[in-house]
Amino acid sequence: MVMPVGTKTYNCSHCAWKITVHHASDVLVVHFDKCPQCGHPVDMTRAGLIETLMARINPFNRL
């Protein structure tokens, strides 16, 4: 059974890199352990309402 995961926001406190990803299901889940720009650890939080709406509109953040 496919379960919705929700929208997650990944952000780096070192270089201010940030991405919000809307996961359509639990089949393919993208997880960032390290920042792709500087390599420092990334914090994951649940996305807010505005971030969720923007991630659903933007097709490049649908993973």
C-alpha cells in the first residue's frame, strides 16, 4: 500500500542551502545527509504550509 510521506525541508546552517521536497509516496524517498554545496550535515524539518504549497507547484522538487 502506498503511504504519503509528506513534504520535508532540508537546510544547511553553514552555507544557507535549502530545498523543500514533496514526496508523492513512500516508494521513492530522497534524503539529504550532507549539503551538496559544502558537505556539512543537513537539518530536516517538516515543511510549513507555504513551503508545502510551493513544493507541490514546482515540478523540480517532486521526487
